[in-house]
Amino acid sequence: MNFWKSFFAAFLALILFTVISFILLIGVIGGITAEDEVIVADNSVLHLKLDAQITELQTENPLEGLPFSSEGPKIGLLQLKEVIKHAKDDASIKGIYLEVSYPMAGFSTIEEIRQSLLDFRKSGKWVIAYDEVMSESAYYLASAADKIYLNPEGEVEFNGLTIEISFFKRLFDKLEIKPQIFRVGEFKSAVEPFILEKMSPENRLQLTELANSIYGFTLQRISESRNIPVEKLKEISDKMLVHNAAEAKQFGLVDELLYKDQLTENLKGRLNLSESDDIKFIKYTKYRKSFSSYKSSKNEIAVIVADGTIMPGKADDQQQVIGADTFVEEIRKARTDDDIKAIVIRVNSPGGEFRASDMMWREIQLAKKAKPVIASMGDYAASGGYYMAMGCDTIVAQPHTITGSIGIFGMMFDMSGFLGNKLGITFDEVKTGEFGEMYTVSRPLTEAEKNFWQKNLNDHYDTFTGKAAEGRGISVEEIKKVASGRVWSGAQATERKLVDVLGGFDDAVRIAAEKAGVADDYKIRFYPKHKAFLEQLMTQLEENAKTDAIKSELGESYIWYQQLNKIKNYQGTQARMPFEIQLH
């Protein structure tokens, strides 16, 4: 009897301890994250440190900054643009100090930030860029500044773009895993990493032209900012004439070579401060909380953000998954809300599952009958991402945007060799007809099953190209000339009638407001809305615990675990970009 008393007493104490600990944890986090009202001091400098992952829309991480948070800093592009826009008209902000070495963002995202910085400078205020090392994309961003300063022993990477693709054929050969491939289009090369050891000639052609298009525009923009002819910039890049800080200054890529104390003196001079005065820096995260972007207007432009891989079901911000069910629901609500006068679909996606893409396209068609729907493309709007955009009234893309990839592929993994020869597991089956389990990894597909999948893909390709032709107002024959799964830059896509306007997010919002007849009076709201704090907290704690455990177990192999997780999503019919691009 005493044993049970002791057991229940201990069990009750454990429950109470857990509940109290959780309440205390919430209190501690609440105390840490709660901030007093932010007052921006006069003569302040907005400090933008952009060595972070830059996503489309910033989701607040309740554990950010805490010791047990395993996630690095994230910055939302659309919120960053709001901050720079507000600082432009804030009399307390005298200038921007930009610190950037390795931004984790594509060139279209970088271009969006550049345009915001250039707009900020129109107010007469200054932008100063400084760091010890600048990558290619960091320098491109810094080129929007009035002055670029570099540490005397620093480096600037200025040697062109490289597109790199990982290939897994040898891995699958060793594991005795056989990808079974179905595709339509000579350029639908998403499956190449699984069946080849290097690029096909067709893939090499499209990637070479893509890289040249993106870099050509990048050099043009740098030329305008730095007043250096494009031909000279190309020579510096092609021959890699800049090896150190002194050469970066010699060729005009940077203005001065300064140590940090010299930079401080420079900033104090701009602010009319004495040597003993401190510079009043205010960081991005804090400045964001100093103002509200709320605007009183009865006319709303709904910005629905689609950032990540397209999959059926619900959205998952942590995994960057665009859930078709979530997206369809958001479009439907925006369509039926009379206060919402126009919709901007902000697409940053390499594509994903075909039927999920088609579900979202259908909802966009319904919305388009009720109000203007404008597509704004980010770094990627390819394949399934283009599928969403092609149904909109107007498509706006950056010249650097990677888009197109109008094509379909499917893939099944035959793992019978791996399971039987490596693990000693075999399978057998009985069936009532000619066709067995269509989604199986335990045996190779029969010829009849392969024919079924190929016909299925051909039908989906006809659907894709037919709807693309309808959306773009051109013939199916014209669409097929630029389809076949080929990717294009935004600039190339505009020449081929796949995109209407070269521009950024602000241009897309302006077009939406004009088409809705509310150009002089509107407010912007972003969707989907953020989760409640407690829901975010619990999700983040669970995600951190899972990630930390896997990282601890796998060590440096964790990156390959992430790649294999992505491969799992490739089974079945895909409207997905033909590769994951790493631009260096």
C-alpha cells in the first residue's frame, strides 16, 4: 500500500513540476521577447546586417535569440522593403549602414532590396556599404549604395556566376536503387541527377544561356550604379582581375579601403558628431517595431505569398511547403471579401506536385472573374510555380527570375535490389488484374504499368500547355516552342510572351491597384496570416528538438539527409523545375 501511495505522490509531483516548468518557460520567453515601446532617437543610422536567410515573408520565431534555438536568423523580404520605405521618410533616420558578406538569397531577391535602397537614396539620404568580405551577390547588393568601403585586407568576389547541380546516379548504383523515369520534353531535366553523372547537352545549353542572361543584367545594373562600362566589368569578371582589396579599389569596384575605426570616423563626419559622441545605430529587428504599417482605407490589396515547394494538403512554413488546401482557401476568402479590391500572388516556387498546382490554378481562375489578380515572381516561378502565375491577369517578373519550365515528369524508385540484396527483404504479391500496385518500391514496374504512367504524363502535359496558351492568349503551338520543360530568365521569358512586365513587387502592387481603380487609396495585407504565439512556440520547440537530434546523429552527412528527404517528394507526377540551382 505504501508503495502505491509513494508512486502516485511521485507521479502527481512530476505532473505538477512539468506544468509549472512550462508556465515558467512561457513567462521567461515572454519576458525576454517583450519590449518597451521603441523610440527612434534623432540623428540615427539604420543598421542593416543582411547575412541571413531572406525569405519572402518573415514568420516570427518565438525562440530567436535564445540559447536553445537552433535556427539561424531569417529576414522577410517584404517586411525589409517596408522598413526601408518607412526609413526614407523618417526624419530621425539620416542614413543606412549596410553590412553584407554572404546573403542567403537569390538574385531577384537581391534586386528587390537594391531597388528599395535606390529609392531610399532619392530622399537625399545616404547608404554606406562596408564589410571585410563580399560575395558576388553581396557586392551586387552593395552596388546600390552611395559608397562602398572594404577592409584593407578584405576581398570582393567578382568572377561571374557558376550553376552547380548534384548528381546521385553513382549513389543509386551502389545502393542498387533504380529510378524509373517518365518525362515529356527534351529540356525536362529534373530527372537527370538520378540517371546521369553530368549534364546532358540540352541542359548545359539552357543553363549556359540562363546564367549569361542573369549575369548580363547584373553587370548592366552595376554599371549604372558604379559608372563603369559593362565591357570593362565583363573583362574584370572574365579574367578575374580582382584578387585583393587594393585591386578592387584600383578597378573602381569599391571607393575606399577602411578599417572599422576609420569607418566610424567617416560615419561621425556624415552625422556631424564629435570624436567623443556615440553613433546611434538602430537595427532592423528593433526599427521594425518602431512603427506600424497599418493604413486606414476601405480598399485592400491582398498579397497571398506562395513560397516553397507545391504539395497537396496544408502549408508548412518551417519546411517551406506551399500547401494547396491552404492556398486555395486563402484565394477563396480573398475572392469573396468585398473589401479586397485586387489580389497579388507573390510566387517564389520551383514547382511541385502537378494536381496541387492545378487546384491552385483553378481557384485563381475563379478569383480572376471577380477582381484583378496579378502575379509577382520572386527568385523562382518555374513549372508548378509558373502554373499558378499563368492564370493571372498580368505577370510581373524580375530580369533575374528563373521561370518557365513548362513540362511534366514522373519518377518511381525500384528498391527491390536494395531491399533484397542489402537488407535481405523480399516481396511477393497476388493481383486480380493486369495492373498491380501503381505506387510501389518493392518491384520494377511492368511494361503495361510503364505505358500507363507515360500516357498519364502526356495527358498532363497537354493540359499544362493548353492552359498556358489560354492564359497567355497565344496558340498551343507557340507555347510548345518555348515549353518542353525549358527554363528561362525573366528577361528571356518576356521576349517569349511568358511574362508581361519586367519589374518588382512594388510594380505588381501598383498594377493591381490601378486595375482595381483604387490607385490613390488602398492598403496592403499579407496572407496567410501568422500563427498564434503559443502555436508557433510549440511547433518551433518540436522542430528544434527533431533537427538537433538528427544533426547530432548524422553530423556532416545531415545535408545529404535533407537531399534524400527532398527526393521522397519526387515520386509521382511532378510539375517541378528541372534542378535545384546553386548560384555561386
